[in-house]
Amino acid sequence: MKWFVENHVSRTRKEKIRVLDVGSYDVNGSYRHLFPEDRYEYVGLDMAPGPNVDLVLKRPYDWSELKTDSFDVVISGQAFEHMEFFWVTMVEMARVLDENGLLCIVAPNGFGEHRYPVDCYRFFSDGMVSLARYVNLEPLHVHTNAAPTAEGGEWHSENEADSVLIARKPYSGPARIVDLASYTCTPADLESLRSGMIPYQPRKGVMMALKEKVLGMAAKMRG
């Protein structure tokens, strides 16, 4: 999420940027510190009161408390796996996002089951693209278990990877749900959408190939 703020949100030309954090309840930390009050108006939204929650929804899939086109940025981190009907949530997120506003979703690709109160889904890059397509948002960046550098650091993981979607709302008003009667699945160019980030699995393959090459050279030298 910090990368999203630094590389996308920071380009927003507004004195005060309105941010909605969907699923903001602070269990193991929150994103509030990424949005200082001098530049951002941050609202944490969740289904139950608690730490880092500014607005408690009366109904989880009907956000009548929030006006259409009311936020410049809508984010959600590690919450979509706990939503039974996440596509309905996606419609509401798109609705409250203003025209040209930015959306960022971080959701698990790996991780073991962790019910809070339920644990329903895992996500891949194509799934992230599908979320954007469902409400006619423009995908700007999508990756799964990828990192800005080959070293990876905290980005790469063997068993606890994330998928990320960054998208833009190119229209105003309620969410424009895709016309399923005429829709045709066209695979997205995921390499382009990764924006140069390096996936974990290909990196493992490169390292294995290098190791085999070194072992082969050592065997020749012994021979």
C-alpha cells in the first residue's frame, strides 16, 4: 500500500485527498499512518466498531451512508478474502469513488485459512483484472507475488503472497457493471500490468538454473 501511495496517490493534484479504507479494523496494523492529516481526509470503514474504524456500516453490502463520487481514493487491504460477496462490495467501492479516482486492493494469494469471521477466497492477477472489468474500471497495475527488485525482500513469499490491483474510475456516477450479454473474455497483458515488477516464481527458476549451471561447471572441472 505504501508503494501505491508513493507511486500513484502522490500524483493527485488536490489540496485535500479523500480516502476510504474498506475493512479498516486494526487487527495487526492499519494504513492510517500512510495518509497524514495535512494532506488527506482518511475514513476507516468496517462492519463492526473498533480501533481505526470511523464508520460502521448498517448493512455490509448497501452503503447508503456514503454518497456517490465522494472519495478520491478507495483502498482495501487483506479484507476481500473475508467478504462472502466481494463483487457486491466492488460495486459499492466503484460507486463512491469519484471520476478519475484511484482504487487499490491488496488480497491474499497464499496464506492458510484464517476465518474473521469467515475466510472465503484467494486471488490471482487475472482475478484482480476481473474485479476492475466487472465495474468498468481501468486497471493501471496488477501483480501477484512480485517485487520492484529481484531481491524481493518482504514482497516475495513462498506461502503468504499477495495480489494487488490498482485501477482508475474513468467515469462519474454509480458503478457501470459489465454487459455480460456481450462480454468476451480477453486475457490481459499481465507482464505489462506488472509495471516492471519481478515475480517470485520466475526468479526462483532463474536461481535454480544458475545453481545447475554452477554445478555443471564444477563437474566439468572435476572431470
